[in-house]
Amino acid sequence: MSRPDVVVHATAKVLAAGVAARLVTRIVDIQTAAGSASLVLTGGGIGIAVLRELASTPAATAVDWRRLDIYWGDERFLPGGHPERNEAQAREALLDHVEVDPARVYPMGASDGPWGDDPDTAAQAYEDLLLSQRRPEDHGPAPSFDVCCLGVGEEGHVASVFPGSPAVYETERAVTAVRGSPKPPPTRLTLTLPAIRCATEVWLIVSGSRKAAAVTMALSGAGEVQLPAAGATGRRRTLWLLDRTAAEKLPPELLTR
């Protein structure tokens, strides 16, 4: 894996707009070359801000939304439609405003879904879905997502893989249930690091000074058990997209531009 690229934007708002513009360009390029594209969405404040920017930018009309497969990196295991679910927030911010193909939108299971209030069964169902989506050339536990977007927590978690948690030790499964999450709600579903590393490109989108220490540690060689963000890498590219405050502790040699 080559050295991660680091791009710093002036503010969180500029970061969200910049990531949205970058996503439009990347998705259009992939669709032009391959016919369709796949995208893993993230939640959180900056992740949803990016989706709102996507919904509002005129450039988004260049995307063929019906030829885009949409997945999630993690989900709060709550009833369907609950406002705290990443899916519900993504639909409100973007998906309800563009012409996606409902058959190509793949939300993670809800606590009142067909698998009942059993996160392990819901995790297995999402893993089975991912396995069914793999192409012959995909040899990992998940499809080769074109772009996987992730946020980063103050302590360095990505998706719902938290430092020292059982999920961070997972080496084979693509999806796992999370119990006792240090952030509410306690029960979640998440892609594992092996599934994230199936992505062609992983984009880590981070804003705020409270994340600065985790960003610096992840880019300075921290271990993934201590800091899961350090283990979130793409097969071809890992891109850290930061605002100025999230980058404030980075030494100059870690900045690519």
C-alpha cells in the first residue's frame, strides 16, 4: 500500500463541499469506464454534511444515480426509519432527492426487520449480501467497493470498529454485530477492517480539533487495535480529507498537499 494522501480544507463546510465535488468526479469517471460504480456511505456530522452538499450541487446531475450501488459502513441497530439510523439520515440528506435504483441501495438490517431483534443474524444477512455481490476477481470477504467513505472518532474508531473491541480483532468476517458500543446506541452492525480493505479507495473524512490527535496517530504508524483508523486502507488509494482543525497536529512531512 502506498503512502496515504492527505488533503486539508479550510473549514468543515469547505471540506464537505470539496468531498462532494470529489465524489461526483470519481463516480462519473468510474461509471464512464465501467458502466456502474459502488459507494459505501458513512454517517456522522461531516458524513451527512457531504451528502447534503451532494444533493444541492448542480454537478450531481452528472452522476447516473441508477447505476450506483450504495452500501453502508455501519449502522445503529434501531427500528427501521429511526432518525438516528445512518440510513434514515442518508435518505433525508441525499437519497430521497436523487433517482437511485431502490434495488441497488443496500441498507443494513433494522431491529424490527425480517431477522428480528438479533444483531448477529442481521450481520450475517448483510455479510451474505456482500458475498453475493462479489465478482470473480474479488477474493476478499466483500466486493471491491469503488469508494468507501469513513468518519473517524476522537479515539480513532472507524465505522463501528472501536479500539480494543472484539470487532477490531476480526480477521475473516465482513460484517459483525457490536454490543456495548462506547457511543450510544450500544448495539450496532459494522463492516470489519478486512471488508473495508476490500475497497479500491478508502476516504477518511474528518473535521474538528477533537479528532486531531487521532488523525496524527493514525498517520504516524499507530497499530489498528489501538487505533482502528490506522487499519482502514484502500487497495489502491487511502485518502485523508481533513479540515484545518483536524490537521492541526500533523507534522509538515505528513501533508501531501
